[in-house]
Amino acid sequence: MKTVYDVMQLLKRFGTYIYTKDRIADLELMEDEIKELYKMQMIEAQDFQLALLILRQEKNNLK
């Protein structure tokens, strides 16, 4: 995983599609979904950490 697109593809595997026309809101919703997937042990710790890092970096780039 290297980009936000890759995180979106990870979420898509679990049936989660996020698009609200507000990029920052999208990133926050994706972060919440990633946390829930990890809490339910659907994704591994490495994927969880990498996804959060990518989403937070993108959010900081937009601000």
C-alpha cells in the first residue's frame, strides 16, 4: 500500500465505498472504517498502521 487509492481498494474488498465530495471528510471516514476493520480483526496490524499513516499524511497535505 502506497497511496490513498490503495487504501480505498482495501476498503472496497470489504464492501466499503466512501465518496462525499469533501476530500478531508472522505479521509476521516476511511480512517474510521480502517479502525473498525482492525478492531474486528479483519485486517492485520501492519496494514492498519500503514493505512492510517497514508490517510493522515494525505490529510496533512491538504491542510
